[in-house]
Amino acid sequence: MSLLNTPFWVVFLASFSPHVWKVILPATLDTLYMTLIASIITLVFGLLLGIVMTVTTKDGLCPVRPFNTGMGWIINCLRSLPQMIMIILMIPVARLVFGKSYGINSCIIALSASCIPMYARIVQSSLLEIEKGKIEAAKSMGSNNLQTVIWVLLPETLPSLIRGFTVAVIAIISMTALAGNFGAGGIGDIAVRFGFQRFQHEMLFACVYVLIIIVQIIQFSGDFASKLILKKRHLI
């Protein structure tokens, strides 16, 4: 039913009907699958890239200015691309990897490619906030660069890294909804096919409920984990 010819409350109540959720629940599982895999990829590669960008700065543990400048330029270029353009650019890559340019697995490539540069910058910003004295103290105790990263940089910035990762995961969720326009499946596909093309607004409402609930859970989890670490360190 459409809001164009049906009262709002009728459409609202219809959004909780069994036939709506029979369609929504499988799509929700697809969205959660895409979000989980893309988040893991973003965490691993974004964290590594952010660490490399930090240690190779002019004042870093292993300064390599030409490499750092080049990588920074590439990251900025990727971050400047809107999500829709990134999805389109990743279609040939998805076809090369999976043999097709549609479906939930193919969409994961675009999700990761879009969010890795963003999270890498978040990681870099967090690591650069560490006091130089802590790094110098670790070096004076005989720690090499890798040990300094593992035992000083990452633990000291863990709450900030968790909050940044929460932002990245929420961005991935929003991108999965956009990817529904390109045959990715999930909640975005339901919202486009039913809510927009067929004017079944009860389906659109249900999609909104699911996305809000998922984002709230993720945001709460990230904030809780970050505050828990800060409390254990007696910082709040």
C-alpha cells in the first residue's frame, strides 16, 4: 500500500504484518552478512594501512616521506569518491573475482574499497595523538618499531580505534542500502524494489526499522566497549 492513497497509520500498522517480515528477514540476514565480512576486511586492511601511514610520517618510527606522501595522495583520491561511484568502479573487479558483478559477495568488494581508506585515516589520526614521550620511553627500553606499535601505539589508542571502527561499520551499513540499486541484495534491494518501484511503503517502513535497530546496536556496542576500557584505566 502507498502513502499516496492510504493514511499514514494504516501503512504504519501494515509494516508489522507477517507477510512483510517474511520478505524482510532474509534480506536482513544478507545485509548482516555483507556488513560482517566487509567490516572484518575494513578492520584488517584499514588498521594496517593506518599504522603504515603513521610510522612512515616525517616524525614517525620509520620515516619514508615519498612513500607516505604517495599513499596519502592515493587514500585522499579514494576518499573523495562518492559511494555510488565507488560501487560502479568496483563492478569490473567483482566480475573478475567472482565471475559476476551482482550479488552480496560482489558487493563486499565495493564496501571494503570505500571504507578502508576512511578507517585508515581514522587510525592514523588516533595514533598521531599519542604523546611522544611514551614512544621515546618504549624506545629507550629497547623496543623495536614493531614492539612499539603492538605494545604502545595500539593499546594506548584502543578506545579511539573502537569508536572509529564503529563509525566505519555504520558507513558500511549505509552503503549496503545504496548497493541495493546495483543488485547487491539485502535491505537496500527490498527498499528499492518494493518501497520505491512498487510503492509498497509498508516494506520501506520495515526496512527503516531494521536499519535503525542495527545501527543503534552497533553504536551502543562500540560506545560500551570504549567506555569499559577507559573505566578500567581510570580515565573516566
